Amino acid sequence: MRPIAKGAAPHIQYRPYAKALDDLVARIGPYCSYCEQPVRHAPEIEHVQPKSKVPSLQFSWNNFLLSCKSCNSNKGASAVVLSETAFPDLDNTFLGLAYCSGGFVTISPNLSPEQVTLMNNLVSLVKLLRHPSGKERPSARDKRADHRSDTWDIAQVQLGHYERFLGKAEVLSLLEEQIVIIASEKGFFSVWMTVFADHPQMCNRFISEFSGTARNCFDGDGKPVPRSNGKI
């Protein structure tokens, strides 16, 4: 899950909160903050602390994320304990999950027991681990795993093209531009970062291309590092 940096609030409050949509897209890109799929058509403002439970934060920038319909619907008005849950604007959630072919997502095996709990609480909120062939299956309208799988296949094809032209600087430069354009259109930042993990230059391009990615969650080679002041 892509760690994001929204930056300071452009306005003290947003009344109604829907007015924050353009600023959110400008800061963190048109992607769901949870599943990472593009939400250019109908992005939804997601309240980390539900409006019904914490009405005082209904208009607060710090309580906003972007969401697709599936993630927002699954999360609904579920109660959130921030100290017990990881979030992409507070932690390095990329470190917390592992992505693989077929659209599967799992909790990273490299976490401490406390961090596993944090990530489990997060993915449970939005039912992110649902998969058509998994123990917990998505609804007919929930295509997040299918879209993630399609993007994985596309990323693998692009990786093949990229590795074929390693050492050919002029061609490789043009190919890099093509790949980051495709990645920004398809979304699923973590898929691209996983598939191109052995190529620091491309990982850094993805970090830069996906606006609002928290740069301090990655080192100079594009490898994830714990987030400063974060729980992961």
C-alpha cells in the first residue's frame, strides 16, 4: 500500500467536505489510498474517523483520504483506533504488505508481531485481502483483485522490455518514459515497485511519478525504510 504525504492543510476546514476533493487529487494523485487503483471517474473522500462517530473531524484535512467505492463501502462507519491501526498517511504501509502475481496481497513476513496487528487492522477495515480464489472472496462488484492482477501482468511485460534494453541508454530512456506513463494510467503503485524491485532507477521514477508518495519512506535506491515518527 503506497505511503502518502498530503502535506499541510490547504484550508483550515472544508465545508462541505466534498470541496476537498480537488486538493486531495492534486496532492496525492487520483488513486485509492487503500487499494491503489485509479479513481479518476468517481473518487470518494474517505473519512479515516467516520463522520458518524467523530463528527468534529468531518471537515478536517487530516481526517481525509481518497477512496474507491469498494474500499469506502467496505470500511463504512467502522470504528478506528489510530494507535492500533496503520494508515498510509502515517506509516510506511508499503513495508507492511507483500504483492505477487494473480492479484494476491498478504501481510509482509518481515514485520514484528505488533506491526502485523497494525496491518491486519488496516486491511480488515477495507477487506483488502479478498481474492476470487482466497478464503475470503470479494463480491461480484468488487474487482480490486482482478484489476491488480491485470496490472501485475502488464508490469511483467514492461519489465521484460526494460531488461531487454539494459545498456542501451538512448532506447532505455524512451522506454522508461513509456513505462511510467503506463504505470500512472494503470495505478497500483505497489505492483510496479514490486515487479521492478531490482531496478532502483525505475523505482525512483515511480516514487516521483505517483504524486504525493512519501519520499521519506524510501532510500536513495527506492527501497522501503521505516517512516519517521510512524509505527511502521
